[in-house]
Amino acid sequence: MREETSLNSKEKSVAKMSEALKGKSGRRYWKCLEQLADTPEFQRWVEDEFPERKSLLEMDRRGFLKVMGAGLMLAGLSSAGCRYLPEGRIVPFVQGPEDRLPGVPVYYSSISTLGGYATGLKVKTDDGRPIKLDGNPNHPASRGALDARTQARVLDMYDPDRLKMVMRRGEPESWDRFLTAARAKLEELAPNGGKGVAILTQTVGSPSMRALKAEFLKKYPQARWVQYDAAARRNLANGAVLAFGEPRDTIYRFREAKVLVSVDSDVMMEAPGAVSYQKDIMAGRDLGGGATEMNRVYAVESAPTTIGAIADHRVPLRASEMMNFVSALANKIGVPGAATSIVPE
């Protein structure tokens, strides 16, 4: 009997909806069929402030306390998020810095060093704070462009873990007290040539810093000056010593190259001067300006690299097989003493 009554009610609702839509056209939106039918029951439900009051009346004491606790927590969060901060006053310069106007950025030239190699920068500052780094078009290592890693180095200025003062045994110290203690210790060790003194720095690439280092070691010949970088290129330096008897830096002339072979290296991203190398390599692949040929790039690598992404031919190879490949390539192009294989298969 209930099912028949329910079906009759639904049929009446459908009939009423059909009657309401008769002769109407155009766009009209409703949230549900009940709203379209606009029955008295639906109107009473809409006008009721608490349409589900039955569930509230059936709530037990424990459920009521849960709802009230959640409401109090949300009220506390909203009040905490909308609290008034202490008032602060902005005081203008009595005598402002020369050539500085509010809202007008100031640009200056600088460098960023990594592993002792410098990259020229053009720094954009707002009210004395660096906010953007770009490549210096007059510097040979950047030529007006930067890689993502160097661009992100502006964040080092605002690193919360960056040291803001001299630290001594984990406690803050002033520069004056540090210099006083350092001079006293150096004078004490001067008769022994500074034996026992050690200075730890990053790789020194600055000519001014090298001059200071030479002057310091001349005065304290027994002291140690240690240079360390977390991402140093020691393998390249060791290879240069094996080949030439001394550490040497390789400078590539990619603009003049017709065929490039990259062996497990990402010279367009990781090498010093990578931004400049990118420009030279891509300039050799530009057919504009009447050029009819472009360079050929071959990449043999154990992991994907940037130069491998633009290579004409890319060969994936295990790192353990690179020596065999290099030896076979050297033998093929006629390098004296090159063997076809030097690593056991």
C-alpha cells in the first residue's frame, strides 16, 4: 500500500513539473526536481531554518559535546586568524640615499662563484634588497643569460639558516672580539711560522683573494690554507694532472666545432661557463642568416642530460662501459697508443 501511495505521489510531481515547463523555453536552472515542482512540502523545507532538526533532537550528550567542541575550536581559529597586529610606524629618510627613489629599482653588477668559477650578474635591488638576478651581457661566462641554479641563488640572501654573525663554539660573537682573539693567537704562533693555524675556505678564484692568501702564507709559512667545495670537480683536475702533469682548465670552442661528441657529461648544464656553451652550441644549430649546415651532436651517456636532449644521436650506455667506448673511439680516429678495449667485458 505504501509503494502505491509513493508511486502516485511521484506521478503527481512529474505531472506538475511537466505542466510547469509547458510553453517555456530558454535557459532556466534549478538545483533539483523538487525545486522545479515547487511543492508545498519543498517550500516548508526551504523556509525552515533547521530542516534537519529531528537529527538535532535525537543527538545524545556525547555527540552534542563533540559538535560544541568543534564549534569552539573553529571560533578560536577564526579569531586568531583575524587578530590585529601591533601598530608600526613607517618613518621616511631625513636625508635619503643618493640616486634612490621609492619604487624605482637600482641595478648593479656582481658575480656568483661556484667551485672557484665566476658568473657575471646584473642584480636588481628594491630599497637595497636584491630581488632578481640576470646575466651580465658584458661578462663572457653569462653573456646576458643565467641558468636556473644561479638565478635561485638570490634566495641565499634570505635563507633563515644563514649565519648573520660570527659564531664561536656555537655561540654568537662580535667581529671586534673575533679580530682581537685572532690577532693575539697569530702573534703567539708567529715565532713558529704560524704552525697550528688552519684556514678553511671555498675554492679561491678571486685575484684579490689569491693575493691575500699568498701574503698570509708568506708571513706564516707553516700555516695551512685548505680549500673545499661540496660540488668540486676533482676528477677533472686529477685527469688534467695525468695528461699534462699539472691541473688545467679546459675551455671549449663550440662555435667552431662541426661535430660534438659528449661522453657522459652535461656541458650545457654542469660545466663552468655552461650558459656560454649553450649559446655557442645552439648558434651552430641555427640555420638562419643564410646558413646551410649545422653542427652534429652525438651523446653517449648513462643518464639523461641536457645536451643529450638536443643531440642528433643519443646512445644510452652503462657508466662501467664508458672507458671501453672512449678507448674504441680513440683507436678509431687514430690516437697513438689507444687500445680497442681496456676494461674487461
